[in-house]
Amino acid sequence: MNSVVAVLSPSSREVVVEIIGAADPALLAALRSDQAPTREQQEAAEEILYDEFSRHLGLDMNRQNAVH
């Protein structure tokens, strides 16, 4: 039985575990034990990852603007 997290590539798994684990440890635990996410779990994971991506994208854009 493969969990939602176990089927990710090692590099993706590392990022997902770090980000979701910091934001919602209970969600990460569920994704590590379930074969498929519920709709709520999927939406929560997407929101967490999107927020983190957006935060980093914003930081990168601020750095680029400071250089130019």
C-alpha cells in the first residue's frame, strides 16, 4: 500500500513533507497514511503549497526589483 506522500518523487516528497508538515502536521500524517486524499485534504494541501510558492515568488520578485 502506497500513501499519498510515498508515491511522490524523493525531491518532491522532501518539499511536500517540509511545507505541509510545518503548516498542518495532522494533514501530513493523514497524507502519509492514506492511499488517496479526500477532497478536503487535497484542497488544504493545494492551498498550503500555493501560499508557500506565492510567498517565495514574492520574495524573489522583490530581490529582482532591488537589483534592477
